[in-house]
Amino acid sequence: MASFIFHSGWFSIARNGKVICAFRVGDVFCEVGEQRSDYTMNRGSFQLKEKVRYRHPLFIQAVKQEGESAILTLTEGQAVFTLEHDGEQIKIQMTGIESDKKIWFKLPATKDEAVYGTGETFTHFNLRGSKAHVWVSEHINAGQVAEKLVKNVLGIHRPDKVKKFEKYASYYVQPTFLSSRKYFFHTDATAITRFDFTSETEHRVQMNQIAPVYIGFGDDFEAVLTNLTDLIGRQIPLPAWVYDGEILGVQGGTEIMDKKLQTALDHDMAVCGVWIQDWEGRRMTAVGKQLFWNWEWDRELYPELDKRIAAYAEKGVKILGYCNPFLAVEKPLYQIAAEKGYCVKDKDGNDYLVTITTFPAAMVDLTNPDAYEWIKGIIKENMIGFGLAGWMADFGEYLPTDCVLFSGEDPYIVHNTWPTLWAKVNREALRETGKEGEIFFYTRAGFTDTVKYSTMMWNGDNHVDFTYDLGLPSVIPAMLSLTCCGFGLSHSDIGGYTTFMNLKRSEELFMRWCEMNAFSPLLRGHEGLNPDLNAQFDASETVLRHGAAMSKNHALLKPYLMAADKKNSETGVGIVRPLFFYYDEPRAYDELHEYLLGRDILVAPVIEEDAVTREVYLPADTWIHAPTGKEYQGGVYIVDAPVGSLPVFYRKDADAAVHEMFGAMHFPKESELYV
């Protein structure tokens, strides 16, 4: 347990009797200062410019004990830091410092320590040696796509090339990190927080807002996550039906939807849902097939959709939709919102129109109580009341810092919390209609409180390729880092999303992604930004046969996944877990392209194009290779991995139910797929 040890003129923080750090009168405790900030946004991507005006150290003037708390008086006027401990958690509160000041402080580090988190990370997992900024943004931008297109034309293929971590932004950020020394750091600050993990002896933290800080410990990583999620919240379990097979990604109207579902069923696919993102209408742009953001059923595109919801339900198939916090300026809902003053304003008092790829859209002002209830009512009536069983609750990253909010709050402080407000709207709609546990939604953007409001994350608009930074491999560290932040339910689009010109999805990529997602919390497809350029689930008989096998394998995982889901809701230990959670081995702390599914299954997705083998690291245990039944001990192996036979292993010591589950699975051979 954590404790404080007081001495004359100083005190120390200890755990189980071992001193972690000490504070003495005369020591520098932190630094405080001011800086000029200038943030500009273009299509959800931000350019962050900061210049420090001044910063100076705060020295400890006095240390005293007050009950179980330590009170530090500092040299900045009336600055007082109060450290409280409750079991395995320490809370640091700061008073006497003006709220607009910035604060810099350091935490002790060891040379071999690893750190994880700060949100959803796509290119790195262990962030030691990197810097991170906690600011919600678009992860995928036009510049990245343009660079990819040019390189494809020139034949420059470096799929494993990754830039410095700080060169990337993320949809989901959180001022939290998890240490290999079995502790977490978290702050309630909503303005930008910066972490610098480049020093061998200390972790440097810059908070651009005065807010409480928490440090929590545990005897193992599960205990640390439970401690963290006791603080920030957890997800509720997903509806049981989502584990019954694949949710097909389909669009284009009722006739196409009917035909595609029937094709899947005729090929013996296990289908639990059909996701139609264009249920509210679509627009054709220079970028691709996009959506008309007017959250009402498009009767012209989807005639008799209300009847299909009931008819599909008789087959055990749900219908899902899409929404986001924007409004299409050409459509009726925007006209209502504009007349009522429900939209975010610019400095001239006009509705702030944000350009999304090629078209402008207005934002519902979620700080306006009337607007908040209005958009929630639309979700309750037009989506839940209509019969949709779930939806993608997209976006949340786009609040500009030069807008004017109804609440009068500084948008710089609100920006990171905007996706949290959006998740809260959706969650309250479920709760108020009594549909929690029956319906779910999945969000792309997030911040701290998204953990307790969203029912699931998805990993965003990944490229339809095998590149390590933006394609298939990138979603593995994304899921792992979310777990380390306390968000234990996440998944990705089968095959990715971002498609343009020569950036298009192959059948191989679709099947490899499908294999991986079959052994993840959710198996859900997406046709992508330009569906006509992409291989879909029905691209060929080979892809259909492959999809049938993987959808049924995923359905067989249902009891196992539901148990892991329940554990996540009760303890905050995610379904997808890092290897180091249970194996104290050097490679386990750095492994970012393998993961544990629950406690007993290890998944090593094939992440290279045209690969027929995969190097697999197995931590010290006895593992059974699911496709062949061959037994392996811990070590590094090259295993056969043709399409249809991804490297998935389960522990020999797992319960009999796990052995029986894998005994019923089928991993099709090439001769079965390529008939």
C-alpha cells in the first residue's frame, strides 16, 4: 500500500515500506510560468504554436503533516500543494496558483522503464524515448494521403517506415500513462498536457492548466488498471448479439442491402448485423461516397427500411446506422438548429461552418442545454425509436479554438472534452430509452471521460494497406494503448477506410484484416471512402469462403469474449491486453504487433503483404497453435501463415472450454479458398 513517511523538514512517498521519492525543504518541487499559444485548425488537423514567456522554479518552503495528508508550502505567493493518499492512490491538489498559469514538474524514472498510453497510439506502443502531446485531432490528414499516392506512383514502398511519434496526432487522447513499474499517472487537466519520456532519469510533464494529479499503484498490471478505472470509469458490457458473427458494412440502398445480406447468408456466413452508414442519405464528392448529415431516415435511398428492420430481426440480423455532431447546411435539421440558435458560433455571431474534406457543416453547440437536449431527442426518436440496434457515433475532434460557445467557456479548455460531450449525449439517449445493454454505439474521438460514456471505440479511418503507421499494423498498438488508458473495448474497420486513387483495398488485405478482427472484440466491416475501388466481403468466392470461416470462428468465441467483456466492466482490464501484463520478459514490454485476447489467447496478425509465414514471439508458457494443434514452448518461431491460417495460439493451461472452442473452429487451407 502507498503511504507517506514524515521526518523533520521532509517527507517521502513509500509503497510497501520502500521509498519511491522524497521531498525536502529547499528542493525544487515544480516550475510555473506563462506561454503564448496559437492553435489553428484545418479539416480537423491542428497546428500548435506555443512560446514560453517565462517559467521559474517553486521551492518547498515547509512540509507539514495534516492527518493522512502532506501539505507543501511553496515559494510562489500562497502556493500550496496538498498530497492525499487513499489506499493505492495519491491525489495532488494545487491551490494558490492562478488558473491560467502553466506548470512543469518531473517524476523519477529508471533507465529500463517502459511507459504506455497518453491516448490511442498507432505507430508506437512503448513511448519511452518519445514526446507526446494530449490534444484531440484528426489522425489521418490530406497530406498523409497525398504523400502515399505519390510514393505509390513512384514505386517507393517502405511499409515499415514510421516517423517520430510526435509527428502524429490522435483521435483519442488522455493525460494518462501506465508505467512498467506498475503505477499510473493521470491528471484532470483538459487543456493540452505534454509528456517528455526522453530522459533516462525522469519523466517530464507540462500541464497547461492547474488541475488535480493522481498517481496510483498495484501489485500487478490488472490491479493498476482497476485502480485507474475506479477513478475515471469503465464501459458497460456490449449487447450479447454483437458476438454472434459479423456486422456487414453495406451501403447504397435497400435493394443492394438485401442482395448483399442474402449473398452472405447463402455462403453460410454468420451475420449478426448490417451496418448502413448512409441510412440518412449520401453525397458524392471529389473525395468519394460521403454522407448527408441529416439524422433522419432517407426514404428515397432506403425505401421500406422500417419493414426491413423487423424482417431482418426474424433472421437474427440487426440494422445499424450512423450519426455525428455536425449538420449538413443543405438539409432540414440544420435549418431548425440555425433558427433556434443551436449551433456553435464564430466571433461575428454567425454559425461556425467547418470544412469537412470538401463541404462545410455546422456544429451543434453541446454546451447549450437546449441544443444538447434537442440533438439527444433526435437520436432517441429518429434512431432508437426507429429501430436501429447501434450506430457509429463519429467525429468529435473538430472544435476550433477561435469559436464562441453558448456557455462562454474558453474553447481551448473545452476542445479536448468535446468528444466526451458527444459520447455523453449518445449514452444518455440509451439510458433514457431503457436500451442500455440492447443497443451500442462506437466512437472514434475521445478524452478522459469518454471511458465512462462510450460503449466502444473504433480505431478510425485507417489506410487500406499494410503500412505500419496508417494501415493494418497500426490498429494493434491502437487497441493496446487504449487498454493501457483504461478503455478496454475497441476494434477497427475490416479492411480500413481511407481509399483514394491508387490507394485501394486488395482482397488479400481484406482477408488478413478479417482474420485479425475475428480474434478481436468486434467483427465489423466498412466499404471505405471509395467503395468501388475496394475489395469487399463479396469480392470473390474466395473472400466469401474466407469470411464465412472467420465469422463462424468469431461466433464460437462468444462465451469467452463475453466473460472478458464482463471482466472489463467490473475491473477495467480490457479484452485486448499487452503481453507484458502477465509475462515479465524484455520483449513483452516492447511487443506492439501481437496481443492477448483475454488471458488465454495470443494473436499475431499477419501484417506484411504477400507473406506466407510470420515470426512469432511466444512468452514463457505452453502454447497450442490453433490452426494445426501443434504445441510450442516460449520462444521465437517462424510459423506457416497462409491466408486463412493466421497465427493464433491458446494456452495449454486454459480451461477445457477454451480447448473445446478451438476444437470446433475451422481455419481454411489455401486449397479450400482458392478453388
